[in-house]
Amino acid sequence: MPPIQLAERLALLLALALFLGLAFEEIYKRDEPEIPGGVRTFPLVALAGAMLYLVEPNRALAFCVGLLALGAWLFVFLRVGLPPARTGRTLVIPATNLLVYALGPVALTQPPWVAVGATVAAVLLIGWREQMHGFVRLVPQDEILTAGKFLILAGIILPLLPDVRLISGAPLTPYRVWLAVVAISGLSYLTYLIQRYFPVKGAATKGGALLPALLGGAYSSTAATVVLAKRLRGAAAPRAELSAGIVAATSVMYVRLAIVVALFSVPLALSLAPALAVLFAAAALLAWREWRRAERGAAQELAIPTVNPLQLTTALVFAALFVVISLAMVWVEQLFGQAGIFTLAAIVGASDIDPFVLNLAQGGAPGMSVSALAAAVLIAASANNLAKSAYAIGFGGLASTLRPALLLVVLALLGFAAGAAHLV
């Protein structure tokens, strides 16, 4: 390593150790100054780790000896030097000291972002001690198990599945099927957590129906439409804020589509971006106009109920739908070509369009151009808007939901027009 680069790495190391020492003293040494670590100790420990590594970098024997010595000293001090009742007898103290010691060779051998990232993560973990303990008391045991299920889906099952075609004529592999399940489940799970643990405040205000609808739209715009339509049926008169919520939920659907497509096909996402942006802006404008009609203080408390998306039954049902639609796309494209895919897009719009869109993004219609694939996505989304318009009237009644139903029809027509523009 050139001398200038070595000097830069050592300066970065000292700065990071000092930064970590400041955070450490603020939390742990304010009441117990004898605890090892701080603004002087950490830079010295980090510098010692770097120097011992430079002495013999091939096998790092000197560094390992120093690590054993530091660990032994910390053990003796924390085991014997501190009374049992002192708060310093915690694993955080030796772990932080050992991390600072290891920063030496990390800063010398790895890209700078590795050392910076580790230091920032340590500072956040130290500084958020009370908040993290409070979070543990907030999160119930079943949610921890649910998070474990997601890790099993994404971190164990997915890597083990083969990426080998099940049928020669279809780009359908076990890995791609489960990857689609993980993507949709992860996005829905994130929305579910936000809704459950970050509830919208001020639900009785004018915008109280709009904000939950936005979160509900990120989870399922169809479910949000049904819930709000039922609320409209139960209201004594048409409620503009509930109507705005229905349209706002659909506006979030366009953002969700953009994210889902971008995860699997950047070219398709770029082709769709202008149309989805225009549709989102149109839906947001219509929702805003409806919201402006609402009377301040008229809204009641509203929540869009959701179920935990990380259920085995839900995952298997989605995987089955994905496989069925993938096979249907192959059959339809072979018999009817591009027109068949567009017809299938309109049909699946009556239900969940995610399996269809993910199949397109993963190459489920190899004979179609990117523009044609974008048109198929827009057709499916627009057909879904028509279906939601019918659901709104069916669950809310014609008199109560006529305005939001007509607005959804307008968005559907705009979507069909955008799809047609991709084919010109």
C-alpha cells in the first residue's frame, strides 16, 4: 500500500474510533467512568490493532495475539474488577472494545465503506439502547416468529430451489416461482408492519380516511376499495373523504406496480415509467379534488384491516396462481399470439394482477416486445380498475359509490389509452 493511502486509512480509522468513543462515553461512562472504552481508549485500541496487523499481515499472528490479550484483560476486568451489581457487567462493553480493535485491519484492507458502515451501525446500536428495549416490549412473540418465517422463505428455501425449467416451452423454474412469492410477500409484509406498528394519528380529522387508504392501497387496492365502499354504504350520505380514499388507494397501486416490475425487469420498468407516472398523477389529482370536497371534522376513525401476508397457505396459493398463469400465458401466446396475451391481461384484471405482471417481468411472454409487455401490464391494471369500480358499487351501493366508481372508470380508460400508445 502506498504511504499516502496508508496515512489516509489510518486517519479514517482514528476518526471512526473517536466517533465511536464519543457515543460510548455518552451512554456508558456518564455514571461509571471506570468502564473500559471511550474517546482516548478506542483510538488507542484501534491503532494498536492496525499496527499489530501491519507487523505480520500474511497470517496476522501478532494481531491474533493482541486480540487474545485484549479479550483476556476484558474478561478479568469485567469479571473481577467490577462488582456484580454494576451495570458495566454487560456483553456490550467487551463487544464494543473488540469491534474497535478489529477496525484496524478492516480499515487497512477493506473498502472505506465497510469500516464506516460498521462504526455507524455500532453507534446506532449503542445510542438506541432504550428505544430497542422498548421495541422488544412492543413487538409480540408471534410477530418475531412471522419475521422468522420470512427469513426461511427468502434465506433458506429460495437459495435451495433449482433454476431449471419445469417445462421446455415455458420460462418457469422453481426458483423464479418462489422468487415471485418472496417479492410480493416481502412488499406486503412491509406494508402490514407499517399499518400495525405505525398507526395513522388524527384519524378523526378531515384526512383521516385518506391516509389509511394510502397504506391500504400499498397492501391491496382492491381490499381498500371494498372496505371503503362498505363504509360508504353505512354512511347517512355520500362521504367525499371515503370517495377520495378509494381513488387514493388506486394511485398507490401504480407505485406498487412500478416497484414490482423494477425488481425483475429494469427495461420493462423504464418503458412503463412514463405511463405509470401520468396515471399516478391523475389518480392523485382526482383523489385530492375529492378530498377537498370533504367537510373538516366529518371523518370518523378508519383503519384498513389486513391479514399477515406471511402465511404458508397464502404463499402456496400465490405460487399456484403464478404457475397457472404462467402456463396459461404460454398456451395463449402459442395459439393466439400477442392478442391472446392482451385478452388474458383483461381477464386477470378482475382478480389479483400480481402473478400476471410478475410473469411478464420474468419473461413469461418471450415473443413480445418490451412495449407490448408494457401495454399488457397497463391493460391488466386498467381492467383491475374496472373490477374495483364494480366492487365499489356492489359493496357500497350505486347511490353512495357512484362518484368513486366513475373516477375509477376514468382511470381505467386512461390506462387503456396509455396501453394503446405503447403499440403505436
